[in-house]
Amino acid sequence: MKRLRQFLLLGLGLLTVSTLTACAQSHATTTKPVTITFWHGMTDQHQVTLNHLISQFNHSQTRYKVVASGQGNFANLQQKITAAAKSQTLPTIAQTAYTNVPTYVQGGFVTPLTPYLKTSDLKDVYPVFLDSASYRGKTYAFPFSKSARVLFYNRKLLAQTGLRIPKTWSELAQDGEKVQVQGLTGVAFDQSFMSELDDLIQQTGTPLVSDKLKVNANSQSALRATHVITDMLNAKTATTAGTDGYGSTQFFAGKTLFYCGSSAAIPIVQASAPKGLKWGTAPLPSYRGRHATSIAGNDLVLFKSASTAQRKVAAAFMKFMLAKPQTTYWAQKTGYLPLTKAAQKDANYQHYLAQHPTAKAANQSLPFGFQDVAFLGYPQYLVALSQATDKMASQHQSPKKAMGTLQTQTEKIIQQNR
């Protein structure tokens, strides 16, 4: 009898342990975080910074997990997104240019963010970043890595030549003429000067392509603005990078007073500039009393293949990245612009600007920043714009002819994609 009682107690104990174990396993299953995949094109230090923020998000709670996957450079990333859309193997979210959104919408593989992000979540974001977020009345893009075109200048050469930072394009052209006799060139552009051309034409008050998709490439105001650059190139007071790719190469070599480039390149310039090169940055010159600076970079998009639970995780991660501590950290470590007004005014960020004055120019450009309108066929338009600037730079084709061709090509692209 005693042995029977011991046997029953042992059986009851084993049953209790088994039940508790099952409950623990069940609890572990129910608390497993919802995981999303995030494809991006960040490399080097930018990728390190992004991974740090993702790790912070993952450790800030237990319900969600973001798994990042670098896809190489941005060109590789876009190719892989296109291929994954065809094979139905898309990630949850990805980094992309907002101008790709119309193509994604047409393909039916991207979904609006509106159901998952409230208007109040974005109320502090700078309007220029939100301008590109919507397409056909719906929000598809979330601002992520944004930069502005700025003017880099060589402090030593300016002091030697007795010149000041130019406030207008006319002053920039005149500076190039003044230093030409000393064997110097006024300004270096990248291999293509299409960003500066876009900025100049925007400064006329009439963009290359309007919000209503009216093309203004061969308008009189656009042609006058184009001549500002081509006249400098023809007079050899300005130069393009050619096979160097970026005008920073000639700028580093002390051959040019100025270089027009992206603020996102500031960390690269800091790391690559020769010892002893004293340089600074300033907002781009104005044209006929108007300022305008193109905002470039990438956004985040959410793919339709994501489950409802994954979509909520994506929204939580986006809001996390938009919070002041994260967006200021991102800006300080990468050279990208802070996305919100609160981050811009943050005491820590203002201290950072005081310690890193080369970051100020991009921030000062935000009030007059702009982004091109996104439309179906935009990538083809960008190719046509690049070809037009190349013909003007390398073949000395006249602005009238090159911009006339661009006008015809762009109108055709827009018409074919209506």
C-alpha cells in the first residue's frame, strides 16, 4: 500500500512537471516576436550606424524584431527588388528612391502606409520630406536617408585669392574668371551636372517638370538658367568630373575653388580629404533672387506581401526611427538630414552643429529644399536628363538643342505612361 501511494505521488509529480513544461513551451510560443525583413543599400559606416539603431529597436521591446539585409549598393538593391517582385520573394520593407513608387504601385506590390501611420505620427516631419511621400493621394513612402546639394569651398584658396563665398551664380561665374589666370578652375561638378541644372531651373520659379506633369525644359527661363552652367564649362571656369565620377577629386587636388556635391558626402570628404586641406560648406548660390536646393536620398516602402502583423511592426520601426534620439543620432553619424523639426532644434544636435560646422549648410537649405515630382517613367526621364547634360558638357551641344531634345523625350515618356 505504501509503495502504491509512492508510485501515485511520483506519477502526479511527473504529470505536474510535464504540464508546467507544456505551459512554458506554450508561453514561449505565444511571445515569439513578429519578425520583418528590411533590405537596404547602406554600406561601410552608414551600415554600422543603421545596424546599431536596429539593434536598439529590437532590444527596446520583445514583441517585434527587424532583420536587416544589406543588398550592396543602391543599383543592386533596386535590381533585387525588381527580381523579388517577379519571384514573389520581397522583404517586408525596403529602402528605395521615392521616384520608384509609381512603378511599384503600377506593379501592385507596394501598399500604402496610411492605415498604419497616423497623420499625427508625421506632423513634425519637414514638409519637403513629406512632399515625396504621397502618390495619387496615398502615402507610400516614409522619409529615411535625405541629403541636400551644397557648395564645398577651399578655405586656403579663397584666402589666397582674396575671394569670398559666392552668394549668387553670377558671383560664382565671376570668381572662376578671376582665378583662371592663376591656373585654377572656379567650380567642379560631378560627372553629370544634372542636379545643379535641376536646382538652377527650379530657382527660376518654373521646374523642369511641374506637379501637373507639364514639361518646361525648353522654356526661355530654363534655357537662360542652363546657359549659366554651360557658359562656365565652355569658358573652362567650371569643369565636370569626367571619368573621376565625382568633382571632389579635383577639389581635393586643390585645382578648384568650389565643388557642388551632396551633403551625404561630408563624412566621406572628412575621411578622404588630404591632410592640410581646409574646407567648408555653404548653401548653393541663388539665381535671380531665388534659392532652391534639391533634396535627394531614399525612403522606406512597405510591400503588399507583408502580413497584417508585419505591417504593424514596420510602422512601429518607422516611428522609432523618427523619434528625436534616433533621427538625431542618424544625422550625426551619417551626414543625412534630421527628419523632424524637433530633432533640428534639439540641444544635442545644435551642439553637434557647433562642433561640426560643415553640416550647417544642408540644414540651412531646408527652408528652400524641393524634390522632383514622381511620375511613371521618371527613371527614363532621368536617363534623358543625364544624356542632355552629357551632350552639353562633352560634345558642347547648345542648350537650345539639348534641352529641346529633352523636352520632346520627356513629353513622350509622360504620354506613354499615362
